[in-house]
Amino acid sequence: MSKVVVVGGGAAGLELVTRLGRSFGRSGQHEVVLVEPASHHYWKPRLHEIASGTFDSELDAVSYLQHSYCNQYQYVQASMKSLNRGQKTVEIQDQQGMVSELAYDYLVIAVGAVSNDFKTEGVSEHCLFLDSALQAQQAWDQINPLLRAQGEQRISIVGAGATGVELAAELAKVSQKLTRYRDDMNLTITLIEASNRVLPAGPECMSEKVRKALVKNGVEVKTETRIKRAKRVNW
């Protein structure tokens, strides 16, 4: 019997261990192990809902512990620290900081991608990112006070790909609902894109429809605009 270790429980990693567990886990042909530091899986295209406070985690989150039991794979809540290909082991660290080694016969790295800051000055220090549920929750922790505050508030979103567009639209919807009950706040949402259109990877006709819909809902859209620097301003 061989051991298959999958590092990363995102869309790809979770789908893989599910299929492997269902195919081989019950029969005992192979041991399937998922290494993932989070306790729940959140579908990445819905991170904008977490960041805008409209995500219902009780309905839409998947518990790795429960899912592993139902699909016959092992779930190890830990993060990978290093890899020894010669000895076929990965060094993992659990939530309490304990470090251990996990042997494997087959290893799949499915940790996903992260946002590119293009080494723009100040971005990594002062900007929020939406690459994980934790980052999305941290974004909401900062956005929520803005929605509760009085007066003019501003949120700038850099990148008009799918995530940026969805976040801008969701925040605009939340802002519109709040202004029905309050007249002492005004949220300005600006979507910034270096390309000449929103959703630059999609069809041009779709880009124009989406841009018009965003503008109609109060989002300020700036295309062909690059960020040169990000800094924190103390008011």
C-alpha cells in the first residue's frame, strides 16, 4: 500500500483527495492524506463575499474533518515547512507550532496561486489581498468599520479581473442597502485596472457590459491606470 500526500485543500487539492479517497480509501489500496492549515474549505471565487460580509459560512463552508471522514481520506491540519525529496518526507507544522515529518510515496503540491504585487512600493505592507479565507476575513474586519462610520469613506480595489469586479459589485450592493436606512455615510468605491478594460481576459463585449453595470451601481472605474506606490495616511 502506498501513501499519497496532497498539500493544499483548495479546489484542486480537495477534488483530488475526494476522488482518490472514494476510489482507494475504502478498499485500503492506498492511504490518502490531505495537509491543509485551515479547518474549512471556502471556494475561492466566493472570497469577495467574505470580504464584503455577505458570505454565510454555515451554509457554504466545507469542514475538512467531516469531509475526510465521509470520503475516506486523512486530514492533517498543518502547513508544510520544507520538503526532502531524497527521503520522500515533508516537514509540517501544526496549529500549536509542533513540527513533525510526514513520509510519502507520491506527493502532490496544490497550494494554489497568490496575488502578484509586481514589487510596487508599499503594496505588500499596506494593501489587503484576497488569496485565502483568512485574508478575506481580515479585509472584512477593516471594511466593516468603514460601513458603520459617518461621512465620506473610500475603498480602492486594484485589479479588474473576476475577483476585483465581484468585490466592487458586492460592496456597491451592500452600500446601497445601508444608505436606505442611513443618510450620514457615503462610500466611494474605485476599481483600478492597468488594462484598457475590465475583465481583460474575457470577451470585449462582456467587459463593456460589466463596466456599464458597475458604473450604474455607483462604482468609479479607472482603466489604463497603474499603481505607482501605496502608503498609509493618518488622518
